[in-house]
Amino acid sequence: MSPTATLLAFGVLGKGCLKRAFFQAPIRALSKHILLPAALLWFISFLASGTAAVDSWPMLAIAGAVWLLFANSVNYGGMVLWHERWLLREAFIPAWLLVAAAELVPITLFAIHLSLIHLALLASSFPQRGATVETLAAGGIAAASGLGAGILAARLTGFRPNFAFLLPKLLLASLVLTPVLYRLSALHGLEGVWAMANPLSVATELGRAGISIQAEALPRYAIPVACALSGAILCWGLLTLRVRSTSFAEEHG
């Protein structure tokens, strides 16, 4: 693979992701992705009072960052990769490079959110851990499942344009179904089943384990199952990219 192919893939997908995320409305994007998370962290960390509040807000913050990685991978990763799917048909550009290029913007935003969380933790008395394997695993599961889901969402939008209006509601539903605002143990006996069915539930708990020793133990085989499910979603999405569209307008949209 030549350096030109690498630059082409990163240039096209990076420009598409940045255009979708920032160039169309830079002030709104800055407020949404950076200023709003920073303000929420400041509010819940510096205005929290009591031992319970101080001990709980980092768990909420890191779980929210993992879910945001999933949502951003859908919006700024998979959907952009679908619109630039002609790159996958070029023999000199491998699929792994396209996946890395499509995830560049979501991973960068995830790194910013993690930095904001660790800065807030430094300013508080919460005992934190450094960057761990759990955090990387959580990011990998969220990014892979989000990228694959984004490709499939873009495919459905091509068949049913009204699906674009439904997608934000589905992402909001995934926030409710994912243990971000609550802990996995709050499901009272269903945590094992839900951990096996929803890879994001495993990702959020791994994210919590990456910053705190107070994280809850996951059910047996939950991590391998979550990795397999997220990998299957990503592979399904990449295979969908190779399918020829039924119309010229969709193929060149």
C-alpha cells in the first residue's frame, strides 16, 4: 500500500467527518462536543456535596463518554464511510485503513472527553486510576458497534429517507437502554442477560472499571460476547459497503 493511498483515505474520510461534525455549524459543534460536556462535568463535580455524590459522578461521566463514542461513531464514522464507500472498492486501500480513518474524529472526541474527566478528577478528591486496558476495551467495543450501526443506518436511510428523522430517537433510546444513568446491577437479576445482549452495557462497565476500583464485576463471558457482537456488527456493516446499490442516485449519493 502506497503512502498516497493512505493519505487519500484519511483525507477523504477526515474531510467528510469534519464537514459533518464541525464545518457546517462550527459554533454549535464546539458547544455540543466540548463546552457542554465540560460544563456538565464542572457542575456535577464541583457542586456535588456529600460522599455519595462525590463517589457517583465519575461513574456517570465515564459511562456517558463511552456512549458518546458510540453515538459519534454512528453519526461521524459509519454514515460518512457509507457516503464514501467507493474507497472500499479501490484495490489499493484495505478495509482496516478505512475503519481507522472513519473513526479518527470519534476517537479524537473520545480522547477529549476522557481528558476533561481526568482534569475534573484531579480537581476533586476522587481516587482515580490511570489509562488502563479496560478503557481501551470499552472504547473498542463502542467504536466498533457504532461504526457498524452507522453504516447500516445510512443504508436504511437510502431505502427509507424518513429514517434519518428516526435515527436521533433511536440513539436516545440506546442511551436509555444502556446503563449510563444507572448501574447494571439496578436491573435486579437481569444484568447477566442484558450484558450478553447489549455490548454497550459491557463497554460502560469497563469504562467505569478503567477509572475506579469501585466498578461492579461483569458476568462470566460477558466481555468475549460483547467483543464478538460488536465485531459482528462492524463486519456486517463493512460487508454492506460492498453491496451495489439498486439505483444510480443511491450509488452516487
